[in-house]
Amino acid sequence: MGVLDRSSREKLISEMKKLAIENDSAFWKDIAERLDRSINRISEVNVGKISRFAKSGEIVVVPGVILGAGSVDEPITVAALYFTKTAKKKIEEAGGKIYTLKELMELNRTGSKLRIMG
């Protein structure tokens, strides 16, 4: 099943809302609200778009799915609900880093210095 099934997303959303309250984080509250939509309305962003608009050193957060269309010319750091195999491959081959939203919640509890795309 994975994170795209409703029950897994609901658990993640619940944890995210709790984290937002504990750390007074508008960022994690916003991401939780974006994920709490029908699966048909979840964001989809191509790696090419992320590569074009991401600034060096920042972490891009996609509250949805990262797709593999486009090219990745330099290392990027991204976190998302789900990555396609092609997207993972392109990001890793360019020397980038991939995080699940849960992993990023543990690394950056306040949601500071992160950029939402999608």
C-alpha cells in the first residue's frame, strides 16, 4: 500500500499536525492541510521543475509526488510523500538527497528554511 493509501496518509497527517502544535510550526500545519485532500488533488511535480527553481543548499518539499520528467543538472535535496523510480534515480545520480516527509519531520521539527513546491 504505502503512503498513497488513505490510512497511511491520515497517520502521517496526524503526526504532522501534532508536530506543528508542539513546535508552533505554520510550515508543518500547511503541509498537513495540503496532504489532507483527495488523492486526485495531491501535488505532482517533475524533477526538471525542481531542478530549475531550487536554490543551492535549500530543501524543497513537495506535499505529493515527484515525477521523473526533466533533467537534474546539479545536486538537489527534496522531500516528498512519494517519488517515482525515475525521479529517485535522476536525483541520486546528480548527487542529490531524498527524504520522505516523515524523515524530514525528524530532521527539521520547526519547518524552518524549507521551500514548498507544488
